[in-house]
Amino acid sequence: MSVDVRLASGADVSAIMTVMRDAFDPRFGEAWSVSQLTGSLSIPGTWAMVAHGADGTVTGFTLTRLILDSAELLLVAVANDCRGAGCGRALLEAAAEQARQRGAAEMFLEVRDGNEAALALYRKCDFTEIGRRKDYYSGAGTERFDAITMRCKFGI
Ligand SMILES: CC(C)(COP(=O)(O)OP(=O)(O)OC[C@H]1O[C@@H](n2cnc3c(N)ncnc32)[C@H](O)[C@@H]1OP(=O)(O)O)[C@@H](O)C(=O)NCCC(=O)NCCS
């Protein structure tokens, strides 16, 4: 299935927040608030991209920032009922291509150990583990999860 991805604008914030609220499991507190999202988008070098259906409905998004020649994937999310159809992969590839065009030589991200869908997506997109912060994330109750740092070096 082909997935259309485009750069987001301020007009997409509400649709991005709809996906945000749907996609992230509240147990982990990983969804951003609208003020966190808009605050981040106001910083130069930070941008969002959205995947959308033929009718324009936003099905997923990425948020990425670039510092010097290093991009960081801050968020990727796909609405629950649109998963498993290549949307996450198309979004990540588009974010990487956009980062390359803006001068990035590599992309980093951090993921909660145990987030198997995200780990599978990142590995399929050539990210490899380069570090780990023990017990960085909290879950329900006393649960703790390592943060895994991953990197993808872009070819020339
Ligand atoms: C992670 C996420 C974005 C993946 O989106 P998706 O649209 O389902 O991903 P895709 O369909 O593009 O799948 C990409 C690859 O990952 C694999 N994958 C996806 N979900 C998987 C799962 N639950 N278990 C195992 N593999 C999985 C797919 O098999 C696919 O491989 P393929 O291209 O060889 O077929 C989605 O699950 C999500 O929004 N999760 C909640 C938000 C989140 O945790 N984001 C990451 C931290 S910011």
C-alpha cells in the first residue's frame, strides 16, 4: 500500500493531537501535550510530517529536530486502526529524507525497551542500538524500562 506523507503546517496541529491521543498508551505517559508540540514546532530546525489518506485524514505523524548535522526523531505515531500497513515506515523514511535534505548526516532516537512495534520499525529502517540508559522510563506503578538510543548513519 502506498502512503502519502507531507510536511505539516500549523493547520495540522489539531489532527496531529488526535493521533497523539489515540496512538500512545497512557500507561507510559509518552504523549505530548498541545503546548509541548507547538512549543517544539516554534523552535527553528524542528518540523513535523504527516501521513494522510486520499481524503486528507491524518493517519500518523513524525516530529524531528536538527542540530548541526545530527537529526533527532522526537516522536513517531500512527493511529491505532491504521497500523501494520506501512504508515510508520513511510513516515520514518520521509523524516529521514527531509533531514538529509536539511544537511543531516545521521539520525538518532530514543525508545523505551519493550516497545516492540517501534523497535521493529526502527530496525527495519536501519537504526542500530548504540547505547542504553537503565530504568530511564517509568510505567504503571514501580515498573521501569531502559531507554535505548539508536542511530542511523546516512550514506553520502
Ligand atoms: C511504532 C508505530 C509508529 C509503527 O507504525 P506502523 O504503521 O504500524 O508500522 P509499519 O506498518 O510501517 O511497520 C514497519 C515495520 O515494523 C514492523 N512492525 C510494526 N509493528 C510491529 C509489531 N507490533 N510487532 C512486530 N513488528 C512490527 C512491521 O512488520 C514492518 O515491517 P515490514 O516493513 O518489513 O513489514 C506504531 O505502532 C505506533 O504508533 N506506536 C505507538 C506510538 C509509539 O510508541 N511511537 C514510538 C515512540 S515515539
